[in-house]
Amino acid sequence: MLIEEIPKGSNVNSSTIYFTSSINLSARSIKQNDDGESIKKNRTKVNYNLTSLMNAQTNINQNDSINNGQLKSSQQIQLERLVSKRLSELDSTTKSFELPKNFQYTSIHSTGGGGNDKSSSKKSRLGNTPSTKKILAAKRNLNSYFEEERNLISINTILGLNYQFVDFTDLNKNKNKNKRRKIERIRPKLRLCCICGNKSNYTRCSLCGLYYCSVKCNNLHRESRCT
Amino acid sequence: MSKQHLVIDNGSYNIKAGFNTGEESKPIKVPNIISKTKDGHIHIGNQYEKHTNNYSQIQFKSPFEQGHLTSWETEKPIWDYTFDLTSKKEIDPSSTHLILTETPFQLPQLSINTDQIVFEEYGFNEYYRCAPASLVPFSIDSSVINFDFNLIIDSGHNFTWIIPVIYQNIYWAGVKKLPIGGKVLNNLLKEFVNFRHYDISDDPILVNTIKESTCFMADDFNQTLKKKLNNGCEFILPDFKITTTGFVKTTETIPPDAQVLKLYDERFIVPETFYHPEILFDNNSTTSSNQLVQSAPFKNLIDLIKESIYACPEITRPLLSANICLVGGTTNILNFQPRLLSELQKELPSNWKVRIFDNYNDIPKDEMQWYGGINLSNEDVLKDITISKKEYFEHGSNWCQKQFGFKNIT
Ligand SMILES: [Zn+2]
Ligand SMILES: [Zn+2]
């Protein structure tokens, strides 16, 4: 889908808003030409860098008073960052390591009978075509693939999925007064003492914000895990 | 050589792979990982198990990042190793039809990389790629479960996906993702144990064993918490004399010098994250000190299931709620199904039938997708959705991605 075709209608849901404001900005500057040819030329040049898009959007929201309900609030962006930072912390395993260069598995079926003749074994060749050679030597991380992706709707959709479980309604309520969903029911949050695990009466450490249930646990917390 | 059907459910925890051999079909499972043990040796898949029984300080290299298959330099050796295990002879891709799964909403470029490896590196003759959940309707018992309307809850290693499948097609607008899976639970449990007991962070395999053998979903969280002392258990840590993996103490006969981990509320607080995602953020001082995070309402598994059902056409909603299927290894947490059933019944209209299936005639819940792929390979419809090597080289990899790829939701 082309950038100009991004729906500006009212039924844009939160998961597809991600880069809308920056998209509109770039689309606007291109559209000023109003000339099919130059739009085409411009489009091929645009480099959608994920990081710069995110930064651009943050700045727009802070400096601009556009209130069309499609922009994410800076609070929402900040919240998304905190959530994704914590989630990636919980997603990491132990230390990872780098594979040795040209690491590969030698099939038990590979011919050669103990001889070290690599050319006799099909499996020891890596990269049959230029594209697969490139893929198998890429050593790239996910972020570099996101930065390369030119279809912003794909990025919106994929990244938005990670925040489906965060309800941004309250944060954006001032901008979306008439669109605001009825909150059917507010579930009280579960607050557990960081020391003993019992229910905390919503009393939190003034320094680090962790919850505690009693003076005793608070003292233990101050001695042990308070930052 | 006559045509063969190979099915690979390429999960980020285990690969499930195997040929369609009729009634005998059975997948082999290989951890989708390359590891390096303390002594510096590198192992593919489950090779490390034969090498040592001391897994402390083991390091992992995964082909996946946040569920996306990013590293083919890591995945290819694991596939090659897996292929050796699936067949006594060397497999012949040029006469093989491959059914392959990949995560829903894979970044398109990464799907294209996969297609290129399948056709250009391995040279498979025919190919169909899909999200694992779409195969589940093909493996359920249609005398018990309606296979035209299913809500698949697939809780795996990285995430929990809620996926409506209508007439065997994923209804993309209703797909929801809760970023909680086996790995997040392991890491949360690790944080609890590290703080309260011992530092076990250099042994991820031990953490996983502790989770699988001790964690359970509370029927009623508040009541269970009040009686937490009655819900304790003792986990005997590996000593490499009596036990190499560790186990839950059942009798009094344990050696006096055994190292024992006494677990109480950790056992059910960690899985409770499915219903109270704020647990993830409260146990960490960066997010616990932030007012935005603290005041943000989080949607739990039930909220997302409801959103998923309500995103589907109205007429299908009661059918979906009556045919919910649990798949994926993380749904093996003790008491997962009964708790989910009671919570959902409270939330959905009382005239809807709510049925949640998690018992499939001895098929493990993490193999349902693979068996679905095997059954699909017997169906006539397969030839309509398959892409051949010839077509691929005629039309190119972008065309191939368009045939299989997810449709952007706007
Ligand atoms: Zn306490
Ligand atoms: Zn503190």
C-alpha cells in the first residue's frame, strides 16, 4: 500500500496509528507538487528509518498542537517504550554467543567416507544462489530488518500487536472525547508485596515504587532490594 | 522417487518435523537452538543432552528474535540436523512437498528470506507456508469440535496468540497477541527465585524444569494466596549424584545434604500474569516507579479473547466461544483450562455456550499444529494453495510472499 493511501478516516484503531503523523507529514510535502511524476520520484527516494520516524513523531507531538485524534500522545509513546523495554528484558535468555564463521552441520549421510573432500558433499556448500548466500551470511538483527521495511502499514500492524494489551484509552481521552469507548468495568490491579508476596494495601516505597505490605517488609526492602 | 510430504512446525522452542507416513506419522522434536556448554563445545538442537548433564553456564544462540525468524545462519544447521533425524536416508527435497509454519505477522522480508531458502537453498519441489494456528482445525476430532469455527489460543515460548479461524482461514482482524509465553514466565520465576532464594540465572534449563514441575494456575487467586502455606512444595536441586535435573520432593526419603528450594506463592503468582499482566511491571523498579506504567490499565487474557471474538462477524461469535482450542506448550500449566473456562463464562453472554478443549486423544498440545499439517497434506485443497518451484522461479519471491503473507489490517 502506498503512503498516500493510508486511511485518514475516523475508524483508525490504536494499533494502526503508530507512524501516522510522520506519514502525513511526508505525504504532505510530497503532495504539494501535485504532479504524478514527481510523487513517483520522491517515493522511491524516501528512506523510512524506524528510529528517525519515532523521534520525528515524538518531536511533533511535543511541539505541535495538532489535535486531530490520530496522533499518539507523547505519553503513549513513553508508555510503549517502557513496556517494550521491560518485555524485552523478560524475553532475553542467558548470554548469547556468536557462531564460528561458516558454522554448519555435516550430515550423517554425506558421502566421502571420512575423507575431508568438502566439494563432494552437497551439504557443505553454503549459499546456492546469490540471494541465499546473502541470507546465510547476513548476521543481522530484527531492528535492521524493521528499519529496512518500506511498508509502514506492515510495521504499524506488527509493532502494534505488542501493545494490544495496554489500554491507552485514558491517555488519549482528551483527544478523542467523542470517540471514547465506554469502559465496561475497571478491574482492580493486583498489588503484591515485593518482599513476602502478600497483598499490599497499595503502599509503595517512596524511593523506588515497589509495593510492600507492612513496616517489617518495608524495612527489609530498604535493606535488600531498594535501588 | 515418489512424492513425499514433509511437515515442519518451526516453533521458536521446538521444531516439530516429520514425513507423512500414514497412520504411523509422528513428529520428531528438536530444540530450535544452538548451544555452547561451559567447556566451549557447540551443540545443535538436543545434542547438548548427550554431551553433559551439567547445564550451568550454558549459552544459547536462537534463530529467532522476538518470535521473528531472523537468523538463517543459525536455523540452517538446525534444519540440516533435524532432517537427518526425520529420515533414515538423505532427504530429497526435489521430490518433496513442504508444509511449513511461521509466526503470524512475520515481517515480510523475513518471510521472503524463508521462501528463498526453501526453494533456492534446499530446492523443495512444492511448498505451502502458513501460521501454525490455521492447521489446528485439521487435527481436531470433528465429531466433538466444530472445525469450521475455532478460536485457537496458542500459548507458546514467546507469546500467546488468540486466533479466530473461520472455515479453516485465519480471520486476521480478530487476531490478538498477549506478549506472555513460556519464556517470560521463566524469566519472571527466575527473578523471584534469585531474590528470595538462590541465584539460578546461569541455568535456564533448570529454571524451565522448576516452572514445569511446580507452577500452577490458581482456581481463585485470592483464596490461594491466603492459604499459600498450604500450597508449598519442595524442589530438590540437582546435585549430580541422585538427580541431574532436580525434582519435586514427594516422600521423606531425601538425602540430608540435598539442597532444597521451598516454593510457595511463586508457584501461582507467576502464571497469574495471564490475568494480571501488571505483575510483570510491579516486580521491577524501573516500571514500578513510573507513574504512567502504574496507572495504565492492562488487558488480560480474557479481555483480549473477548476483543478477538467481538472483532469477528456477529453470527460467528457464539460458534467461536463454543469451539475454543488450547494449543502450545504453555497451556500445559496445571489447571490452565479450568481457570480460563470459569473466567470466560463470567464474561461472555450467558446464553452462549463456552467450551474450551485441551484434550485431543493423546496428541500433545504442542503437536496439534504438526498433525494438522499432516492431515492437510492428505486433502485435495492442498494443490490449490501450494506453490511449486517452477512457479517460484517464474514469478519471484515477492509474488510468493503475496500468496502466503498476511493481509495488512487497516
Ligand atoms: Zn510483605
Ligand atoms: Zn525502595
